[in-house]
Amino acid sequence: MPSWTGSERLRVTTPVLLCGYYGEHNLGDDALLEALLAQLPPTAVPLVTAFDQEEISRRHGVDSVNRRSLGSVLSALRRCRALVLGGGSLLQDSTSFRSLIYYAALISAARLQGKPVLLWAQGLGPLRRRRSRALVRLLLPMATGITWRDAASAHLARQLGVAAPHGTDAVWSLPRQHWLGLGGPIVVCWRPTDHLQGQEWSPYLKALEQLAEHTQREVIWLPFHRDQDQQLLGHLHQQRLISEALYQRSRVVHATTPVEAMALFRSASLVLAMRLHALILAALSGSPVCALSYDPKVQACASELGCDCLDLAERDLDPASLFAGWLEAFEQPPSSASLQAMGHATALHRDLLQRLEA
């Protein structure tokens, strides 16, 4: 047993505040939390900001605080010894400028209290407003340690005056699975997006129908964000955008954890992913995967992985060309070397957290 002094014992039992988009029923953010908890030093006791606190506490065995109450989070920060902004792209204004103010308040409060602030595996941006860029230019030097999840974020930070290393998204650090999907279903992880309205869905749905018919496979729709994605298939059917033949081949399957999602992915012949972490978890499951990009981060990840990626901003797409591309990827898993490289590039995020070692 270690022989700790009183101050050392207090340091070990004083929590570290892990701040992120946790408990919002998004499998991607849940996967980020799993990766963060796995990389924390054993002496770092986590206190997690979460919306669905009961689910997060039950699933991970951690204490939590309501992330939607800034007052509660600031109060929790006062009894923590460090602040970690954990994964995702928290310093951005695409959600709202208020969201950026929220994280600015936490970073400023932590530094005023003399506590370290770590930006762990962060994305940066978009920062569409001039005032957002000015605010982040002030915030970044306050961080005592930073790692970025991609080159674009590191480049933007350098433009704002702060240089820090980049790796890959922290979810790549989760354990890889063995693919078992020969003869399996097609899994669709699509989301509502401003890029696709009404008939703009048509080329993708026609290509999907053709692929399912050609391969004689079931189509499983996996809502990656429980609250945003689960009605998509029904809405497409109600709007008569999806054919009856494809609708009859389709069913919605829910996964409540990243592990459940990966179990579904590893049994798939192909995963068609719009969300970044659906793409990553599918690849970690060994599944053949094609990306549809509504955001540059998805395009960048697909490029690093070496998988096919369609830009949803493109118009006048030919369903036959989409079908041909997806058929080429069908039952063709990603290269082991690519997956290994993506995993190795997460080591700097773990190294950053060693600063929390008591």
C-alpha cells in the first residue's frame, strides 16, 4: 500500500472535471468518454459533465454533474483540481455563440482558481464570427496543455497564435474488433442534414436500393444520435422519398452503447456512415465502410483511412455511380496497416493526461 501524506491523499481523491457533450444520447460522444476514461491515469478521479446523468453514472461508474447548468458545472469546478475539455469540437460557434461562451467561462474560471486546463484530443472550429475568433485567440494561451485531433484544427490554432501537436481522433484508441460480416446486412448510419432536403436524398436512396437488390441484403438503419436520427427512415418514407421495395428491406436497430454499435458493424457487409464516429467505430470493427461527408472532419478522416467518401454538398449525382462505388467497397475491409496507424496516432492524447498523475 502506498504511504501518502495528507496533501497527497487529498490530491488523489480530489476529482478532475471532464467536460464534454456527454450523456446527450450520441454514441460518438459516448465513445469519446470511453476513450478518455481509459486514458486517464489511475489516480485521476473523474467527475463528468453529462445531460443524462443517471445513464452516464450507471454505465461508467462515475460521478456526474448536469452539463446544461453552467452554474452547477462552475460549482463542481471549485471542488476539482483540474479541467479537461474532452474530445469533440467544443470551441466552435456552429452550435451557437453561447456554446463558445460556456466553455470560455469554464476555462477562465479554472485558470483564475489556479487549476490546470487540458484541451484533450480537441477539434477546433468552425469559428464563423469575428468575435468567436477573437475570443478563442484569448482562450488558447490559457490552456496548460493541448492536443488536437486533426491537422486542420492544429493549423487553425497556429493561425490564432498557439502551436500544439495533432494526432487522430481519440476514439481510434479503442480496441479493434475482428470482422465477421461476410454475407451480412448493409448498415446505414445517416442523419438529418441541411445538405439534403426533399428530393436531394433521391440519388443516395436509389443507389442504396440498387445495392440492396443487387446483393440481396437487408438494410439496417442505426440511429447514431438517439434523439436526432431515429425518425429518419420514417420521415423519408412519409415524404415518399424511399421506395416501397427499399422500405420493406429496411429496419431500424438501436444500439445504446458504442460496444453494441460495434457488434452490429462487425457483422455488416458494408457500413454507409455520415457521422464521424460512426465511420471510426465501423472501421475499428473491421467493417467495409464508405463515408458521406456533411463536414470537412468526415472527409479528412475518410482520406486518412483510405475509404471512399462522397461530399454531400455535391449536386447532380448519378445514382449508378454511387452504386458502383459502394459495390466496389462491398465486403472489402479497411487495411490493417491504416487502422494500426490511426490507433498509434492517439498516443499523444494519453501522454497529455499524464500531467494529471498525482
